[in-house]
Amino acid sequence: AQRVTQPEKLLSVFKGAPVELKCNYSYSGSPELFWYVQYSRQRLQLLLRHISRESIKGFTADLNKGETSFHLKKPFAQEEDSAMYYCALETSGSRLTFGEGTQLTVNP
Amino acid sequence: EPEVTQTPSHQVTQMGQEVILRCVPISNHLYFYWYRQILGQKVEFLVSFYNNEISEKSEIFDDQFSVERPDGSNFTLKIRSTKLEDSAMYFCASSEVGGPKTQYFGPGTRLLVL
């Protein structure tokens, strides 16, 4: 069965520091992976998906099939990056399987 | 920019009552979804819907749940006889047909069953 694991519930960094939010997945098929972000009192928004290989708001994520990981990185965190981040795996039928989420806090 | 909308934003109901949660997907989208998030837990898939029928449903989506597209704009989730454990945030999402099917989420309906 498919599974997404985000090992850190909470992550706190200082402004300007690099940040990495970890995501590991388990899926027997060809994975399509996403990062969604939820800012305070706002809806879930797509941050990026691996297939488009874009950099959004300075964030990047590389799919590593060998390590079954899709970690989200940003070289210099900003205070406005403070939010809840969810890694999600799309499986057959377009079902999204979400990780538990990581609450990122960027301190001034 | 078009957005998915959901009503109501909050609903309180008594155990055993029926509730209908409403969603208006983005207008040119043809795939629709419901997810839920119990407080402190992860977002869980409930059901996907395309071409007026259920495409896929999870083990959570039992006979108490049903979905409907009653007209050209609304997509509803009905819970027939609510239980305490149905208390959660319910999210609707929609996506286009073809190409990368990015799912766009609504703001959610917080359901509290007493």
C-alpha cells in the first residue's frame, strides 16, 4: 500500500538559514509527488510537483527513486515561509496520499 | 483567479443527523474529490468523482457517505447518519481532465458532531 512519511512534525529555523523538509514515500508504481503548503487560516495550495521541475518561491524538490524521497529545500528561509507543509503522493485514480505534515517556523 | 468554494464554513450537528456539505469546483474542471482531516491527523482521501460517477473511494467512504453533482456547478457530500468520529475538516478539490491533474482545494468545512 502507498504511504508518505514526513518525519518532522515541527521544524524551526532562523531567517536566512537553509531549510530542508523531509519526505519519504512507499509505492510500488511510478510515483507522482507533490508538495502542498497551508499558510495560517488559508487553504491547501500546491507548492510544486516533481514532474514540472519548477522552483516556486525559491523552493525545490528532487525525486530520488533510489532513496524513495522527495525532500523540499530552500537555501535561504524567509519569515513568510512559516506554514504547514504536506508532501503528497498521487496514485491510480488520482487519489492523493498525504504525509502527516511539517509545521515550519522561520524565526526573525 | 478561480477558486474552489465550500459551504458552510462550519457546521454543528447532532449525532444521527444527516449533513450535506457543498462545494463549487472550478468551472472547467471535471474531476472532483473529497478529503477529510480529523484534528491532529493527516489529510485522508475519501472519494473521487468523474463523469457523474465515483472513480475511486477509500475504505472510509462507507454506505453512510454519498456524493452527487446535482447540477452543473455544485458537488455535494452527504453523510446520512453522522457519528461522533465524523467530526473533521472536510476539503473539496477539483482538477482538469488531461495533462497534469493538479488538485485545487477549497477552504474546507469544519464539521462538529455532538
